[in-house]
Amino acid sequence: MTLLRGSAILVAACAGVRAGTGRDGVAHETTSMVFNSLEFAVFFLAVFALYHALRHRAQNLLLLVASYVFYGAWDWRFLGLIALSTVVDYAVGLQLAATDDVARRKRWLLVSLVTNLGILGAFKYFGFFADSLAGLAALGGLDLPRVTTEIVLPVGISFYTFQTLSYTIDIYRKRLQPTRGFLDFALFVAFFPQLVAGPIERASRLLPQVLSPRKPTSAGFGSGCWLILRGLFKKVVLADNLAPLADRVFESGADVTGLETLLGVYAFAWQIYGDFSGYSDMARGLARLLGFELMLNFDLPYLATSPSDFWRRWHISLSTWLRDYLYIPLGGNRGGRAFVVRNLMLTMLLGGLWHGAAWTFVAWGLYQGLLLVAHRSAEPALTRLAPTGPIGARLWWGLRVVVTFHLACVGWLIFRAESFADLGRRVGTLVGSVTASIPEPGLALEWLPVLAVLILPVLLFQVVQAARRDPEVLVSAPLLVRTLVYVVVFEAIVLLGEDFGAPFIYFQF
């Protein structure tokens, strides 16, 4: 039975899926078209087989149709939104290129901004701001009606909105020429491997790959399959097995000790990393099988040595988007200290709000901004403190990694909290545990082995990646080493992987 189950996974691995039944032996319904679902495996294998039998133009048409089928499988009603953004930005791009009149160019750019941000705001933030306004009015003695309409958030809207906006902004800045092929542009916007959770690609990077014939290689196929397998491991073994621990701590009204809370925060930190970076790995691997190269979205973020280094490694496509289209236009590092602080804080506040319509996300962005400001101020002193000897330098590096990781964990505590009251309870539990003479272990003794078994192998592999300075170090490793790692990862997916087709965390953003 295990052999048959493993064979099914092996066939599906190159399509980014976990096949099979749950641990209770009962088949579980999966969310439509998640990468770790049987539906997606069948879909991708069919697309893959047809794709490599066609020429370039027919390939693009197939991928566009497949992308709309993929997105429509989530909810066909939202196809109109992505089509509207595509049509508007295609037309705006042509109009921007057709005139040098500054006023007209600004008006056309405004059309793109209002359309895309208007759709995003209506679906993602309308209820949040309406409720916040009503609450603020209540403080002043006014009774405004509460908005009770529930608006369904279209999957991936935050990602493809920023992607298509980068196209019109770059044309406005005269850094990019518009494409004349509407179907090519539509494929750039809707390319299904990275449509719903990134990476957020720039037109300057992805569009040339759409426009030019692609020549998949055996090396690309092998490395693409490894990326898919690695991403699948991160999702179904690392993230999905840590999720129950994190949920146990963060569920409403949970009665947990301080040590359990701390371990729950660790569990969530690695859960969200495994979940999101796992998706990005699978997206890059799927694209590579089709001859595309997507950008690296995660570069060992938990080995960062400072808050700024963390944001150079975590969700790189978003952090660089915010840098290029928000932070630098605000003034970036130009001007006095007060202006730089303002620019950093505004960028991170809006970055926090991008993640969700809740004040806890705004607080998370505020916290990240404060960390960046504090690190910028402390960096000269930290540089002077750094040891110069090889052993001291390694110890200093390790200390900075540990501190940065725990600063990130404080952020995840804010990020995951359902409300400020919930956040206050978690913090109070942690502080009370620190001040207690003898911490109460509770379930922590049961959780520690689980955390160690799941996290330590991933962390050790990342240390090797960092030492070699190669995120894909395994691809160039000796055949025996590669084979051994592939077998271990495959067996871990078979034996430890969850089979429920659980959706990815960032789908809700």
C-alpha cells in the first residue's frame, strides 16, 4: 500500500500535488486547484503534455486559456475583475507610449491607478474602513450604521494588482515599452503558476519570456522538479504539521502556558515560512518546466542578521516592489533623518495593510517600520562592536541571527493575533512565564520533539545553502548526495505529509 501511495506521489510531484487519502484512510475533499491537490495535478499534466507539442504562439494561447480556467476554478465570477484590469492596463500602456504630454500621461496613469486600486479597495478594504469609521464616529457620540455585507475576497487580487500596476508605472517612467500583443499581455497578468500568491513579477522580467520562444532543457526540467518537490515538502510536511501546534496556541480563548505560547510562536514562524516559501518554490518549479524563470522570492530569511537583511530575504518580490514604487518615490534615503523615517514608516505601514484588512496588520507594519528605523540608527554602533577574528565573527553572526529571528517572531505574534485584546493576552502570558520562578511546561514537552524533528533538518540544510552561497546547492551536488536527499524528502512526504489539500496561507491576502 505504501509503495502504491508513494508511486502516486512521485508521478504527481512534478505537478506539485499531494495525492492520496488522509491518515484516517478516508479521502478528503480539497480546495479546488491548490498546488497540493489531485485536481491541480491532472490539470497541470494535461497542460504540460499539450504545451510541449505546440509552437510558441500556440503555447501562449494555451497558457492563457489554462490560466483563466485555473483562476475560474476558484470562482468564475472573479474572472471579470482580472479581465478588466488587463484590458484597462493594456490600453493605458498604449496611450502612455503614444504621447509625451505630461498632463495627458498623468491622467492615463491615474486611470490605471484608480481602476486597479479601486477594485482592490472595494473588495479588500471597504468593510474594514466602513467599520473603522463607524467605530470612530461612535467615540464622538455619532451613531453610523454598520456595514453588514460580507464581500468575498478574490483569490490573488493583491498579487496581480501590484503586478499589472508595475507595467503601467514603468511605461509612465519610460523604463518600458508597451507590448502590442493583447494576448501576450493578458498572459503576463494571469500566468497561473504565480497568479494567486506570487512572486509578484515585473513586466520587464516576465514579458520578454512571454514574447520569446522558450526552450526547456533537461537541466531546467530536473531543477524544476526539485523545486516542486522541495516546495511540496515545505508545505505538507513542515507547514501543515506545525499548523495544529500554532492553532492550539492562537485559537480564541486558548488556555496555554507561557512556554507553550513561545513554542506556538516558533511553530507559526516556521509554518508561515514553509507555507509561503513552499508555494513560491512550487511556482518557480512549475514555471521552469514550462521554460519560464520566476524570481527568487525567499532567500533564507531566518538566517538574516538584521531587520533590513530580513526584508531583503523575505517575500522579496513584495519588498522590492514597495521599495521601487513607494519608498523611493516618497524620497527614499534622500533628505534629512526625519524624512527617511517618514518614508520607512509609511512604506511598512502600507506593506502591513497590504497583507490584510485589520488593525493588527497595520500594527505589524508599524512594528516592522520601527525595527528598520531602530536598526538604521544602531548600525554604526553594531559595526564598531563586530569582532574581527574568524571565531568571533562566526559567534557574532550567530548572535545576530538569533536576535533577528526572535524580533521576527515578535512580529509574527502581532501578525497572527485576532485582535489587540488577543495580542495583549498572549504577551501577558509570555511575560508572566518569564517572571515566574518555575515555568509550567504543560504540553511543551510533547511539542519540543515535534518542532525539533520538523525544523532542525530544514535549518541545517539552509546553513549549508548559506555556507555555499547557493540557494540551489543540491542541483550541483554529486549524484549520490542528490539521490539520497531526494529519497529522504520523498519518504518524508509519503510518511509525514498531510493529505488534506490545505489552502496556502497567503491565498487570503
